[in-house]
Amino acid sequence: MRSLRPFTLLQLLSPRAAQSQRYALRSLSTNKFGENGGGWVDPEPQSGGYPNLPHTHAGEKSPFGWDNMQDRRNFGDTVQEQDEILGAWGPTLYPGDTKTALRDWACFIFGIGLVSTLAYATYPEPHFERRSYPYDGLRLELGGDPNNPDDRRLAVSHSFIYPSQ
């Protein structure tokens, strides 16, 4: 009698994985990079008996020839200890060097500054005359101190965004 277990997504996507589970076989890895394929190797691993795999980012591997083409891993392969960083969902590899990246950022910031400066320099004057008030902005008429000429807290300013102090 056939088992009524639901299929997992891996069984649907990989017939080799389904076959290995059906016959209780361990699938052999066809990883062409191998366990000693280069990259960084920790000289003193503190992870017990976990294999010390080289640090190869998924973006550096070919996208073809894998059971899981997105993570570039075959069924049964040992997962990297730092798979969150080295997998396809980790940070994207930048192909350039630091000097090129800094130059690109400097050009971007310079471009933003240049456009802002040009917009400020070519912004037209308002087509109306700004309102002006006689007698020092109606300082005394609005209740300012007549004995203190520096008392401008109640005077009308020309800008309502930044009132005079």
C-alpha cells in the first residue's frame, strides 16, 4: 500500500531527492567545487566535527548544474556554516574595488550638489513686492517697549517662517 504522506517541495522539484528518500539512499554530491575547492579555510574551527568548507559565495558559482539553482547547492551537500552570508539571500557581491565605489559615490554627491546649486541660482525672484511696515515693523503699535529699541519680539517680520526674535 502506498504511503499517503504529502510531498515536500524538494521532492517535487528534485526527482533525485525523492528517489533517495524512497530507497533510503544518501544522494552523492556533484558539487564541482568540492570541499577543498579554494577560498578561506578556518585554521582552528570551534564547531566540533562540522566540516570546514571553503567560503565561496553563491554569486560566484555557475547557476547551472545544481539541484537548487538559486542557492547553487545539490541535494545532500553540506550546508556552509555561514550560509546566511554566503548564500543567494546574503549580501550581493560588488565586482568592483573600494576605490571605484568611493569614486562613484563622490560623483553622485557632486551631481546632486551641482543640480541643487543650479536650481538655487536660477530660481526666479518673486513677481511681487514684499510687504513692509512703517515705524520699525509697527513695534510700538503692537505693544513693544518704547524705552528699549532692541525689543522686537512683537514687531511684524517680513518672513512668517522665521519671525524676528
